[in-house]
Amino acid sequence: MKSLIAVSDENDSRLDKILGRLLPGMGLRGRRRLCELGLALVNGKAASPAHKVKEGDVVEITDDAICADNVSSGMKTSDNKQLPSRHESPIDNTLFPEDTARLVLCTAHLAALCKPASMHTESLAGKPGTTLQALLPALLEEKPNARLLNRLDYPTSGLTLAALDDEGERLYHTAQDEGRTVKRYFAILEGTLSQEVLAVQRLILKNRSRVLVELAPHPDRRRHTRVQPLAVLDAAALDRSLRLSEHGWTGRLPDAVTLAGCTILKGARHQIRAHCAALGHPLLGDGRYGALFHPGNGHSEAFFLHHARFLMPGFDALALPVWLDALGKNVVKNAVRWLRD
């Protein structure tokens, strides 16, 4: 928690302006977002960006506000040394070219990085382009032994974990094996999902580009997917706000789409994609799993899936997707509320 006491020169100043003293690296838009999400407090109560602060008022920002900042100038390590939070890189991200790889959280043994969509996690034979793995030396320049711990699909954005040493790798894998990791994703699904669902089916993974879903339940709860509807949106309005058709998306646009919160403990390849498709609600754009509206021929695979929060004992990282604001202020509030629960 960071705090300040408003001085006489700040009397009757807007809250979003005064927050610049607590968050000098954050732009005005980012400070306004924190107010709208209830992460900035005046005398212990959430306040709007336009709230007039009085001399002597106590202005605070929560720890979640710092984690949720997607536009800050940098994060600091536990040794208080500045590390770069972003790395400009040429990637094939026609929808969100402003999204870049960045450092979200760095502790003594682990780091969380945010991978943009349209970037491979690791270098693969026959797959050209910048990878998150190749950017590790720039993002973690004082951590030469850093190595990635998990992978995200090329079109999936969000948190990717890195071990900074052998102890970090041990801590991560031990927590995974014991079911003490929690991974929360935002997904935009085709159609209207009306109630929370726990998908428990076993996945058939071996030697398949498209994972198959069995009818039999998987006995390991770490392989289950909880899908919770957060908001139902008009698909045509979303198409206009995200300019999907303008970027070559084609097919039949559904009447509605659902912003869902998906929670997994360990996860397997394509787990959320396959489970949601089996529920009859494939990810918007995910033609491989049956989405009716998707990028046209000649365009890279794309869909809306973002790893937004990762928790394990002693480690909690959060990163919001760049497309969340396009869904509307109330949707953002509900989404962040779910993410923080």
C-alpha cells in the first residue's frame, strides 16, 4: 500500500492528478482506470477520478493497483534495482500492435512476464519471429540463469512464469504437483453462457494438433476447468469496437458473446480451448475448435484468451489484457472484481 497526505497546493485538485505523485511512471489514462476499478482510496474509501481532494486527505493505492498497472514505466526487483518492464518487438499483432512483452513481477526466485498475442513463447523450428524466450535477456538483464516454466499458445496473451534459479524452478513445480497453483484466464466465447460450469472431461493430447475431449471425467482436479460467465455482450457491437471484420475476420458472427473467467490449477495443452468448445462455446476466433467467426484465409490464428492472474504460495502476479477496455467500463469492473476474488 502506498499513501500520501494532500498538501495545501493540492487542495481541490482532482484525484487522478494527485495520483501522479504516487505513480510518477503511470499515464493519466492508467490513473483514471485505477480510480474506476476502486483501487485508489481517499480517506479509506474508493473515489472517482474527478473527486476533489482536500488538504489533509489521505490518498492511498492498494497493492493490487500496482500489479494491475499495464502502463507503468517499470517494476522493481526485491533488490530495488530497476528492470525494463516493456520491450518493443516487431510481431504480427494486427489487432493490438501496442501490446508488447513486459516484466510484471520479479521476486528473489521467480518472475512473471506478460506475453502479447501473436508471439511464440519459445523458439521453434520453422517458426520465424521474435519469441518471449529470446527477449528474456532484455527483460531480465541481471538474471542470466532465467528460464521459462510454462508456455502459452501463439494467439494467447498473458502471464508466463520464469525461474530465476534452481530454487525458483523447484518452488514452481512443487506447487504445481501439490495443486497449489491457480491460473485465472479471461476468454471471450461465442454464444451466451448463462451459468457457471465445471468442465471435468479428460483430454486426449498425444500427437494431435486439435485436442479431443472424452466423455469420461478426469480424476485429477488439476485438469478441470471452471468457466464462469462475467458478461454477455452484443457480438456486432464488439466486432465494431475491436474492428475484427476490418482486420479480415470472416464467417457467421453470433448474436452474442460471453466474457468468461476460466480457472485452472495446472492445465494441459489447449485445455481451456477444448473444454469451452465441448461446452458449445468455442473461443471467439478459434476456428480450430469450431468458432464460426474467425480470421480469414491468409491471416494468423487469433482468438481472445488471456492469462490474467497466477497465484502460488508467496507469489501473486496480475496483468490485464489490452482488449478489456473495449468491453465497457462496467464489464471491466466486474472482470477485475472476479479476478481479485
